[in-house]
Amino acid sequence: MPRYEITVLTRVLQTPQVESFLINTSEYLLNKDGFILKFENLGEAELFNYVLKDKKFYSRGHWLLFDVVAPIKLFKNFHSYVRKDPFVLKINTVYLGGFGPHVFNKNLSCSDTSWTEETLRESFRPKF
């Protein structure tokens, strides 16, 4: 299955609201055969541009990041499901590639590769 990074911008929320949003979104992903590899709460930040939602302008937002392995068919309805939430201002999904079991390989550390190996083109790098 391919790997995706989902970035969600919500309006500034209190902790219970963040928890309920995370629970609802996570349940949806897991019920549709997705795996959440990592979740990051990137915190609250000032937005570069105002975001208009429900006739209100927002200048601050709360950023959430999901690292997900999921089938392609999941995203057919996922964006519309998340946008129905009154807290969500924007959502973006980025395809990170990868099919198969190598997506789950998290054992690679910085000490396994050297600077010279990292600077080589991908076709010349050693395979692990």
C-alpha cells in the first residue's frame, strides 16, 4: 500500500476538541484499512494568509500531521469526510510513495549510511 502524509489545518482548539477530532479521524482511517505510522501535533501558529471558512476569517491555526499507509480508494471520500468537521480549515495529502513491506522499515538510523553514500544518486546508493 502507498504511504501518504496528511496535513490538517484546524482553527485554534482546546484539548478536548483536538482529542475528539483525532479520535474521529483515526477511527475513519483505521476502519478503511489504513495504518497510522506517526502522528505529530505541530501546534498553533500564525497563518500567512487569512483563511475563510463559514463566513469567518481565521488568522491563527492548529497544525496536525498524519503519516499514513492506506489504500488509494480510502482518499476517495476521506477529504469530504474531514472537511465536514466544523474545526477543519484546510487539508492536504502528499503521496510519499512506496508499496510493499519496505514502507514499514523504520530501523534505518543515521549511523547506517555515510555522507558519501547519501550524496550519491539513488541508483548508485547501496541497498539495505
